[in-house]
Amino acid sequence: MTAPLSSPTAATTGPGPSARPGSRSAPPRPPGPAARPARGATGDRLRSLAPVLVPLAAVLGALAISTVLAVLAGATPAEAAAALWEGMVGTPYAIGSSVNVAAVLLLVATGFLVAHRAGLVNVGGEGQICLGAVGATAVGTMLPASVPAVLTLPLVLLVAALCGAAWGSIAAGLAVRRGVSEVITTLLLNFVGAAVLVLAVHEEALLRQPVTSSETLPQSAPLVEAAHLPLLGVPDSPATVAVVLALAAAAVASLVLRRTATGIRLAAVGQSRPAALRLGVPVDRLRFSALTTAGAGAGLAGGVLVASAPHVLDDGLSSGYGFSGLVVGLLARGSFTAAVGIATALGFLVSGGINLQLAAGVPASITQITESLIIIGVAGTAIWSVRRSRTRRRAAPRTALGSTATARTEVSS
Amino acid sequence: MMLTLTDLLVASIALAVPVLVAASGELVGERAGVLTMSVEGMMLTGAFAAVVGATSSGSALVGVACGALAGLLVGVLQAVLSVTLRADQIVTGIAANALALAGTTFGARLLLERGTEVPGFARVAVPVLSEIPVIGPVLFRQTGLAYALIATVVVLGVLTSRRTGWGLAVDAAGEDAASADRSGIAVLRVRFGAVLVVGLLSGLAGTQLALSEVHTFTDNMTAGVGYLAVVAVIAGSWRPVGVAVAALVFGLAQALQFTLPALGVDVPFALLVMLPYVLALLAVAGLVSHSRPPSGLTKPFVRLGRAT
């Protein structure tokens, strides 16, 4: 059993194992299947395909488990598939709402990818969406009539992005100034942000619609007509221009990250902070801006949500879009093209899941089960899929789905 | 005034116990070098399983066993991911929480009926001691499960203190895994076990919440308490007493939600809901304590070569 440890695979895992006692070439517990040998040429070819095959297997596994759960909930697989399909692409309405969800996810994911390039993980999409939505509602309901209609919608969305950015900047400031892990702070800010939204829609002094009877719902008044997102114009489809907005945001972000000096600097920060610092890169400022941008993306998504039908803010506004956007960002591994594809797939899955509940009686939370299983599957198998690509091409930030080395060893200062 | 202060303290302790139990498990995990973000999911799964077990068997004790087992199972999942597969601990932890939230919501639709009586634990007044003003009702009128869990926390604290071999092994695995490995400590086994402890205690914490306090299961009933437990460990500077104090503060902050409106103080409910999380933010921002996490926290250990 000594062969596995001296195989070429093991040798590529890094610089020489300084701590390894020579007499222990066959430790009692091998450190996981990663060190097993590749068997011949076929094995090598399989290994080079691993970055694609392993996540694919994870996705398929998650879908298989979800199918089993749907069956447990009393639907036959055929019924469930039919309901899912109907909800995804069955009607122009279904397609339109799926596209709208995809647009929101893409906006969150775009922000996530910008921060991720700098080695930061933004888990705070949910809270940033809430703040963006609150800001958008405040502008969209209270804007004086003298403001020209052309300016209303841009203003609403701008304020949404700014509010999300402000929320993100709290975590960004703490990360830069005090070295607090942005994962923990953005996570906690989600709870505070959700409470801010609840506060806003429950207090008449804030955004709640005037209470006229005991049946007045805790939600805001509808946004003024000029603040509504225009529809794309496809017949019977609720699809709004949000999808154009999201694609544009992703395209701009992609260009900036790939073709500008700022993009290169961000990547440098993501790769190694000490090295970037020595090269004269303003590390702190870039980290701060990257996480704030992530907040702006999610805040914009919140603005899009209130500016779409039914054009009111209520406390169920962001039902997990923050997490789904994070899923898109993580799975995209730095690629905006991939993010567009994955956001579309998840958007359709989410809409399909809602119909799964309506038509087949399977609880809609099954889509969240699928999403989280995919993340667990992909992140859990990173030792097989990420390492190989990392040794070959060091351009991707190390924080992908693999283990992070430096970025977040400090949980607190 | 005396009465309301007592009410506030009673509610604080009641809400602090789940945080304390989960946080003391998490403390062991973090000292061993594994950041377990899935405490929230373990608590929620524990609460769900406890309610399912208790209603289907009619016995609260069976419920406790189910809750503990469910927490342990999520612990196994997290340990395999964090320790064996060396996956990103934070990402998988948050994903496990999302899985637990969606899974229990899904399961509740299928397995639980609204309005069913859930066998739970009633408050037990310790004779004589519970008659002491203020302290009596606060400390000596908890449920049997709460007493048992506090005892468990104390025993765990003693067993993993720095005066025992286990405690030293846990610290060694978390501070310098390579040296611990060379000195003969089975680092991966210690870490795996530590995550299981997190799972077990978090499952019990969820059980306490469901069977002693709320007496039912509602979707997302932990609502972030698990994250408070993780923060309590940071705020408590990775020391048992500090963690216990932090858990009490979080309990107090949560208790204000229920006590202030009862006192007629007109504060928007949402402000009170966000209070524990604002405190938690201040705590992690280093405004409460300045201390160093275990050096190996979130760093996976591989015997061959360096940890990636």
C-alpha cells in the first residue's frame, strides 16, 4: 500500500512534505481518496476532466435526491416532472416569471463575483436585498410629483443600489479596519437587514401604507406608476427589463474584471494580499470597494423586486434570493458567462418549484433542498475538482470552492 | 418592578440555555480547529426531530433521543465535509443550514399536523431554593431537560478543560495540527469527534428550544440562534466562562423582545428582534473582547505535505 503515496498525483499536491516522517510512508489512515493513484492513462484523462465531471455529478446527485423526496411527498416522478416543466416553461407567464427570477439572481451573483475576485465571500445578499428594497420603496412612494417621470425609475434603482452598497460597506469596513471575517458580519447583517425591512413595513411613520382598518396588511403603498419596471413586451409574459439590466451589469462587471487594471488589481488582492501589498496595490481600498460593490448588486436586485409587480414592499419580499444568488456565484467559479447560465437554470428551477407545490402538492422548499445539496456536493468534492485546475492554471482565486488558505483564517481580530 | 425584573431574568435564562448548550459544543469544535457554521442547522434539525419523535411516540424522552441523534447526524455530515473531505468549512456550513431549513420545512409539511399536542417538559420547582426571591424563580424553576443540559455543559467543560488529556488534544489539534500529529495525536480523529460533539450538543439545544420552551415546531424556529451561538464563542474569547457570559447576554437581548412589550414599553418589535444580532456584530467587531482564535481554525489538516 505504499504505491498510492508516491504516485504522481500525490506529488503534485504541493511542495515537499517537510513534516512527513520518512518511516511513515504508509500512515494508518490515508488522508482521503484524493491521494489514491490514477490508474493508467484512462485515469489521467478522467482526472483532467474532473473539474467538469465532479460538479456535474454533484448536480445530478442533488436532483436524484430531490426526485426521491418529491416521490415521498406523494407525487409520482412523472407527475412531479410534468408540474415542474409546466411551471418552468409551460406558459408564456411561467417563462416570464422564471426569467424575472433569473435576473434577480444574476444581479446578486454579479456582485458576489466582484467581491469574490478580491477574495471576499459575500454571504449578505439577503440583507442587502432588503435594504435596497427599503430604499427603493422610500423613493418610489414619496417622490414629489414634480420629478420628471423619465428620472423616476433610474432614481429608484440608484437609491436601491446605494442602500445595498451602504449595507455592504458596514461589513467591508469591519473587514478592512478590524480584520473581521466578512462571512460572519454579512451573515449577521442579514438578520438585521431583514428586521429593518419588517420595521419599515410595520410602522406607519416609515413605509407602511396608511392603516384604514384592522385588515390593512403590513406592506408599503404601491410605488408610483413611473417607478414600475417596464415589461419587455412579450405577449402574456410578466418579463421585465430587469433581465436586460442584469445582463448589462454582468457584462460591465466582466469587462472591468477582465480588461481593466482595476480587474487585475482585484485579482491580485484575491490571490495574495501580502504580494499585492508589496506591488503597491491599494489592498484595503480595493477590498472595501469590492464588497461594497457586491452590496450594490444585491441592493439593485432588491430595487428590481419592488419595482416589479405587485410593486409593493412586504416582509416576504426576498424569499431566499440572497442565498440563491450566492449559489449562482459560487457555482460560476469566477465566470460571468457561467453565472448567466446558472442563474437562468436556477431561475427556472425556482419558478418550477412553486408550481410543483401548486400542481403536485410537493412543498416548494424542495428547490432550496436541491440548491443546498448542489452546494454541499460541489464544495464537498472540491478536493477532486479544484486542486487539479489550480495546479494547472493559477489564475483563478484560491477561494473558489476549495479550502481557503489565508483569506479567512481570522474570525475575529 | 421586582416582579418584572424577575420575569425578564427568567425569560433570559430560558433563552440563554439553548445558546449556551450549542455554544459550548461549538467551543470544543473551534478549539479543535473546525469552524462549524452549521450549528443553526443542527439546532433546527434537532428541534424538528425532537417534535416528530415526541409526538409519534408520546414520550418527551424519546423526543430528546431523536433530537440528539438528528443533531449528531448533521454533525456527521459536517465532519465528513470539513475534516475528511477538507471542504470549505464556512460554505458547507451555510449550505448545511440551508439544507436543514428547507428539509425541516419540507418534512413539517409531510410529518407534522398543526395543533397536535407535543409532549414536552414542564418547569420543575426545586423545593425551598425556588422560594428565594428573584434568584429562586430564575435559577430553580427550569425544566428537567434544562437542568440536565446545564449539567452536560459543565461535565463537557470539565472533560475538555486544559487539565485533561482530551482537552489538551483538542487544543493541540486546533493550534498546531502538524506538531500534534507528530506527537502522536490522531488529529483527524480528534477533529471529527469535536464536530460530532458540536452536532450532539446543538441537536440537544434545539430539543430544549422545542420541547421545553416553544412546545411545538414552527418553520425556521431557531431563526438565527445558532449563529448567535457561533458568535458567543468568538465574543467569549474561546474560554468557557466567557462563552457562558456571552450566551447569557444574548439570552437577555432575546428576552427583551417578550418582556418589554409586556411592560407596556412601546418599542417596535422589529427593533427588539434585531437587538441580539446588533450585539453580535459589535461583539465580532472586537468591541467586546480582543483575543486570538485558535491558529488552525478553518485550516484543514493533511498529513502528506502542507494543509491546503
